[in-house]
Amino acid sequence: MNAIVKTNFSFPKQKSLYVGKVRDVYNIDDKYMAMVVSDRISAFDVVLPKGIPYKGQVLNQIAAKFLDATADILPNWKLATPDPMVTVGLKCEGFRVEMIVRGYLAGSAWREYKAGARTLCGVQLPEGMVENQKFPTPIVTPTTKADEGHDENISREEIIRTGLVDKEDYDQLEKYALQLFERGTKIAAEKGLILVDTKYEFGKRDGKIYLIDEIHTPDSSRYFYADGYEERLKKGEHQRQLSKEFVREWLMANGFQGKEGQKVPEMTDEIVNSISDRYIELYEHITGERFQKADDCADVAARIEKNVTAYLATL
């Protein structure tokens, strides 16, 4: 299957197209969104030069399953998945922050902690922690939502003081984020995984808060295998993980962290296929189902256009 790295559809009643790092979001009549999850991959807020086959399908289908599995906590934007790579849902006005929930000291949080930081987004961190250690309770470390470039860490106090989100809404977002993380943790544990950290995005429609975008995918979350976690922690060894962190580690090992003047290392077919295999592996672990590759038709874009157009006609 050719990786889909760019789309440019003209759906009925289409008002605009927003191209994100990974998703192409079509505004349908200012009422609905058709979100095409491409096979693009980003790391350090940079879109890498090659797409990853089946990545879009993996992300879209995992997100759909978790949106359905958390709909009792709060309403979400999803209406249907008319194509393996597409979700159609309600158009909401997104909040300008992303809610990051961390259950463990890992990734960028660990890198900051190791460098001496003991406060993250206004949250005080305990002394004497080691990499990948579990926090006493999950913490919320929000970031700004950047249209371009890097999202920036920000504290709860700063968000409210600057008016990015008012206090009443922010408190509700934090509550929802922790409830979603608790549910995701429980589902992951049933599959022998640990949900380490993740991000949630929320929006508003008719005065009501909705969960939007993806949820609990390997692009938005980090998972460890539960088996062997404690032993590896005691020995100070790397955890076996299913997340995009392995892509970041490969980039860092080859001298790239998204900084000015740095060049993305060559993405060989071997690297591309190994990343694809890891995404499929996560899908099968977190859902407990075998991944069914979408029809390897000659023109995936035509398939998407046909499926989405047919669904939009029913709205």
C-alpha cells in the first residue's frame, strides 16, 4: 500500500481544509468535520519526509474504539468512521491548550527532571525519582496548542491568568482528563500494558464540552509492557514500550531533535517498514484484536473520497 501523505478532496458543502502535522481536517458546512488521518509521521514537531504505511488506519481505528469506550465520561465529537482512515464528527471550537496527563516520569518530563527541574507546568515533582517511576498520583501538565512549531509547557495558573481558558472550564477539563486517563489505564492493564502518559484535546459546541481529536493512540500516548516493568525499573534498564518514543530515540541517536540546522536522517525502507510494524503491534495489543489491513487498492484516495462522500449524503 502506498502511504497517503497528502489529500486535497472537494467534498459536498466543504467550507475549508486545515492541514495539521498528521491530520487533514475538512470543514463540512460549518457543522461537521471529516478528519482524514494520513500516514504522515511527526516527531519533535517536525513532519518526517516519508509516510508510514497503515499508520493512518491504525491511529483512526484505535481512536474510534477509545472514543466509544469513554463516551459515558463525556460526549465526544465522533459520529462515524466511513473509511478506515477517516472519522466524521461534530465541528467544535477547540480549546487552545492540550491536556497532558502523566502517570510516570518518562519522555520529555524525565529529560527535564534529569536536567534538574523539580517543577513541571507548575506541578511540584518529588525528589529522588528515577526514569519511568510511577508518580504517587497522575499529574496534569498542559501545553499550549500551537498551529505551527512547538507546543509550549504552561501552568494551570498561567492558563487561567492569561484567559486561554476560564477557571470553570479549565477545572472541568482537568477533571475529564484524569477520568479519561483512569479509564485508559484500566483498559491497558487488561491487555498487559501500562498507559504511561497521553494527551487529550477538548472543544466546545453549544456551550457543552466535547472530547475531540484522537485518544489513546501511539501518536498521543506512551505505553509500557506491564510484564517485566518492576524488574527493569529496579535495574535501571529501558522499558519495553509501544509508543512513538522509539522514533524519537532513533532520530536522537542520529543527531536530530528538531533544532535549527539539524537534518532528518535518511528514512530507509527498512526503517519505514519497522515503524509500520510497531504501529500495527500496538493496535493489536491495545485492542486485543488482529489488525485487518484495509484493501490494498490501487487508489486509496479514491476509496476515501467515495466512502466519505457517501456518508456525508446521509447527514
